[in-house]
Amino acid sequence: MKGVKVGFPVIGKLIFVFGLSLTAWFSYTSRASLAQANPPTDEEALPSSIVEDEEVEITVTGEILDQPVYAPFRREGTVRDSSRPVYVINREQIEAQGARTVQEALKYLPGILRDGTAGGQLGALSSQFIRGSNTAQVLILLDGRPINDVGFMGGFDLSNFTTDNIERIELLPGGGSTLYGSDALGGVINIITRAPADEKPEVTLRAAAGSFGLNEQAVQARGRSGDLGWSVGYTRTQATNDFPFEINRIGLQADRNNADVLYNNLNLKLEGKLSDRNQVTFSALYLNKDFGSAGGVPIPDSIGQFNSLTPLARQTTEELFLDLTWQAQLDQAGNSQLTSRIFADLLDSNFDNPDPAAFGTRDDVDRRSIGAQVQHNWKVAKNQTLTYGFDYRNTQSRNTTFSYGLGTTDVNYDGGIDQGALFARYDVNITPKFNLNFGLRQDFNSLANGSFTSPSVGARLAIGDSTVLRANYARSFRAPQIVNLEGLAAFNVVGNPDLEPERGDSFDIGIDQSLGENGLLRLTFFANTISNLINFQFGAPSTYENIGKVRTLGLEADLNVRLLKNLYAFANYTLNEPEIIEDGDPTITGNELSFRGADSLNVGLAYENAKGVYIAAIVRYLSSYFVNNTNTESLPGYTTLDLKLRFPIGDSFAFTGSLDNLLDQHYEQFPGFPAVGRSFRLGVSATF
């Protein structure tokens, strides 16, 4: 039977969002002021009566407009300076929400569908769907440089990152190739690691325990001695993940087995001040994850029928990120900064399934990347800034498959890609209230059809004392991966060296509206088109071809308010309507693109006082969505309620707790892959 995706039509959804916005306006304009953002510091800032309560440090919504961000500019700036919508979760929010991984930290942000496609337990493979794109079409940055896998899977598994070393995470929806190159069709996620402490040295110890065998231990130390700053840490996280689950549509109740995970992550950062205007930074990040791959529960008459329980399968991932950066102020006024960086990534990953009943195999991936970035940030005049530079990255990747039954090893691919580019972005304040930015990037790589030009333009206009309008266009691309070019020998898949890059065109228009003295509403309407899609084509042999075009229309709405003293609320809504415009199979033209059509709503209420006591309740809703492009199967939506708590003891100690999915909702995030029901977590931290 054809699956039905439950939800409002597009017009109904828009009416719902505007109704929510107007309700918020009339409900809150007569109440106390919002402690969400500092007042503007210059005439170019968003004029607003939003003020900060000096007694309370906001950790739920942060200081929205004045939050520092890097991703929209490829230099330091603030949310209020950006013509692009950008969403941030900072260090305080990460700690308050108890987010253990970067994947979990993105849970309550608008603009992204981050539920994994391998189950909801800790350690399960992440996904990040932004504006109709898939995981491989979202660029992941680590401190401003790319870490996406260009070998096989694409994207990056954000469940690998634990959060003890994370300062903030920036989510930038929309095309981002002008500044960052390949893979930024749907958006950019920038992970910023913690810097050495500016004042006296500090040591933080943390431990936590919770449901399904969860136990965590972490130590982080930061400090500075003379011209040397340092930050070092270790995180160990473990969970058995043997949780009970229900799949109501097939009447199944069982326990999840072989879904355990163990993290051992290390971080090191050293900063050396060479002179008043020169600084060198070295960082090393080691991520190790060992987890059981439980597979999926077979679902009759569904895409899930191809899944199978694999009680012996395991996956181990080891990643090492090395980075050496030199920053030089070229003038005494600080208007000219040169940044040079070299970096290297080393990845070893294997998926081992020795079960002979499942045609046991072991897949090994060995990937090595080296790269360099050189850029100059130059304030040409009081109202003009120019950022320009050069990027280079070489990636070598080798994938082999060992067959336990045959005792043979096949080399699926063994190759590399060179990527280089020249880029520039120009920002100019035409008037104190009107800003324009222009960007252009030319990429070159070793592919036969690898060159690509990525222009962008953005505008920002302040109207009156409380309204800012934003508009942007960006062209982006995603180069083919090594597996697309060379194939998979063990599975009779032939590569296609003539593939062209996927192409994206991203438009958005938005408004930042202060609500009297009480809040901030941000609305962004977007249209994102991705064409020349690289699709897998079955055959004898199978291969890859550029076939397909998808257009996604939607809305991102983000509301933050102060209700009463120490009482705060937020709500955000993301509407996605991804439509298949062209495909090799004409029968699916006009259908909704699978997995990307869910709409999400997050609503939170938080209490925080000057002593640091924090209590929050957050409701998350995800609508139903199709799981195939024929639109014959869908998964039902779900609603969860999470509770968060932080209770400080003195100046150094704090107890934290969370109760997630309080109502014990059972649902699937992918056919046959159940999410976790009710779970709890209790922790303690001490900072000296």
C-alpha cells in the first residue's frame, strides 16, 4: 500500500508559522526584556532594545546577535554582521543540554535534520540533512578547514566527536562553496575547538553515568604561562546500548544487542606568541570509536527487508587531525592579518562482519590527506573588508574487502584527488545600515571535469530600530569521490572517470525582527536546487552517472523570548519540501525526495538564576517522511520530551542531569533501526 506522509500542505505550514510568530508578538511585547543579546555597540549593529540582565548568564539561547562566528565570513565576526542565517550552540549550551557528541549538540537547532540513519543510540552513524541535501552534500569544517571524506562515504560522521574539547558549533545553511569549496551544497557545519585559557590555569574533571551502561570520564586542562598557551584533554565514553525497543507497525518488541560503543578521544593545542604581532598554533586531535553494528530488524514489504541483524559485526574508526597555523598582524592597527596553515588527516577504519551466515567480509579504509590554506584578511577602508587566499588539499584513499568464505582480498579502489582553489570575498558598508558582500572562487582539481566557479552575493538592510532584512545567492558544487571514479571491484561496480561535479544554486531571503523589549524572531525562506546528481546505476556491471535534479523550498523560523525574570523560552521550526525535478526514472518525477522531507519543531522552556541553577524542558517534534523516492513507504513522525538540569555546589562543583524521551516514545529513524526510549544521565563536574 502506498505510504502516506502526514503533514500540512506548504501553505498550511506557512500559515502555522506566521500564526505562531504573531502569537509570540502579542503575547510577549508587554513583558520584561530579553537577556538574549548584548545591546549594539555601533551604528551598524541591529538597533534593538534587547538588553542583557547582568545577574543571569543565558545558556539556553545564548547572546544571539553578538555570538562570535567564523563560518559566514571565513574570519571572525558576529551573527548580527552576517547576511546569511547562522545558528550557534556554544560551550555553555553544550554543557547544559548534556550533549555528548557533536551529533547530539545539533539536536535542537533549526535548519538541520540530524537524526542518524543507523539507530538513535550513542555512537550510531550520524546524518545531516540540510535544505534537501544529504550527508555527503554538507561540508564539515574543523576550526575552519575541511575534513569531509572524499574517498567513499562522503560527509563526516559527527557521532565520532565527543564534546569536551568543543567551544562552539556553527551551522550555516545554504551553499558555502564560495569560501570553502567542494561538498557545501546544503550547508556548512564548523566545529570550533577550545583555546588555551586566557587567565589562570584551570583543570576540569567530569564523570557521568546513565541508562544502558553509560559511563563517562573526562579531564581537560587549559592554561597560559608567559608566551605559551596550552590545552590538553582526554575523554572516555562507554555504553552497552542494550535498550528495549518496539516497532509497532510490525508488532515487534525486543532488545537491541551488539550496539555498544567505546570512545577514547585525546586533544592537544599549543599556542606560542612569537612577538606582539605573530602567533603559532599547533593542534592534534585523536578520535577513536569502537562500536557494535547491530544492523536493522527486517521489515516485511519495506526497504528494511534488506537489513539483517549482525550479532558479530563491529566497526572501528581511528582518526588523527594535525594542524599548524601561523597568524601575523601585518600592521599595528590590526587591519591586515595573514593566516597560513598546513594540516594532515589520517584515517583508518574497518567494518568487520565475520558471520558466515551473512557472507562474512571485512572492509578496510586507509585515507591520508594533506593540505594548506593561505588567506589575507584586509580592512581596506573603514567600511570595506577584503578576504582572499588559496586552498589546497590532496587526498589518497585505499579500500579493500576481505572475504571470510573465499579467503581472498579485493582492492575496491586505490587512488587520489588533488583539489586547489583561489577565492575572494568583499564586504562593503554602502551606508551604516546597508551592507553588501560579493564572493568568487575558482576550484581546480585532478578530475577530467573538475574545475568549478562559485560566485555568491549577499545583502543586509536595517529598517528602523528593530528590523533587518537579509538576502543571499550562492552557487556551490560537490566533486565526485574516489569511489565514483574508480568503482568497487569486490561488488562488480565500475567507476566513471567522466563524472562531472554536482551543482547547487541556493537562494534565501530573511528577516531579523526584535519583538519590543522581549525577544528576537528570525525567519528565512529558502530555495535550494541541486542538479547533475551523481547516482548509482544498477547494471551488469553497475556504475555511477550524472542523473537527477532536486529542488527544495522551505522555511527556517527561530524565536527566542524572555517571559519573566530568569524564565526563558525558545521555539524553532524547519519546513522542508524537497521535490524531484528530474531523474533517470521518469515515474518518480514530482515526488518528494526520500528522508529529506521531514519538518521539525523544537520548543523549550528554561529557568536559570544568578547562582547557575538551570532547569529546562524541551519538546521535539519530527513529522513523517518518505523513505523511498517512489513515495510508497514512510515512517511516522514522533514527539519527545526532554528534561535538563544543572545544580552548582559552590564555585567549583556542579551536578548535571537529563531525562530524555520522558514519555518513552518508540519510533524508527530508518526502517528497521529503532531509536532509544526513555533514558537518564547523571553527572558531576569540578573546575579548579
